[in-house]
Amino acid sequence: MVADAPAAIDFYGRAFGAVQELRIDHPQGGVMHAEIRIGEAVLMPGDTSEGPLTSPTALGGTPVALHVFAPDVDALAKRAVAAGAELLEEPADRFHGDRTAILRDPSGHLWIFLTHLEEVSAAEPARRVSAGRGEDWNPAAGARTRTRAAPPAAPRARLG
């Protein structure tokens, strides 16, 4: 939910290449329900209304972050910032085997974009963190590619 769904839908198009597939305007104005596609993911933005659904800006923040895999996190972060997103963490190679950037969109939602770099075992991220190689892990500087012990529990939404 957002405070201004038409503006959010426009932003998602400019920043992430979202395509609007459905939109139902509310008789009193605003968007009651919309469906936008970003890569393989479908999001359903709408304007806030009476009841339990509210926006991150009304709450003063959000406890939820949307994780989305993208082919080029650097290019996506640059495009999102140019469209009006706030870059909270620059793209960087992370201990879990992904290049990651964190952004806040103008509606207050947090986005964590990732580009997969390497497969790591379930134990490897914890080993890297305890070895003091948490946030500054660089796979190009001596990482050994590992095979994941089991596939991820749920499919990952991907851009592009």
C-alpha cells in the first residue's frame, strides 16, 4: 500500500521497468487495486484506505524488505536512484555469494536487489562472517565456488 499509487506505479516503471497489467481506480479517486509486473514478479500496489492496510510512510518506516534478483544490480541501482530512489547501501559483493544494493523507494518501501555471483554451501556464509569476512567478502579475491546443499525453499523473483 502506498500514499499515492499513480505516482508509485510511475516510479516503478521508470526505476525497475515495471509494466502495468491491471488498474482499478477507486470511485472517490486513487487506485483501489493495480497489478504491475517487474520481471517475473507481480506486485499489487494500491492507495491506502480505511482499515488495516497502510503505507510505510504512515508508519514511519517498514519492517519488510522486498528481495529481488536482477542480472545487473549496479545498473539497476543507478537507474532507480535516477528515478528518485534513495540508495541506502551501495552495490557490493557480499558474504552470501550475491552482489547486493539496498534502496528505499519514494513510497517508503525497502528493496534489496541482488545479482548472484557464486553458489555457497549452507554453512559457508556463517564461516565467512566468523572469519571476519562478513560484509567485505569479495568472491574474486580467492573464493572457492561451492555447490548449495539443497535448492532454495521457495522460488526467487527475478528481474529481466
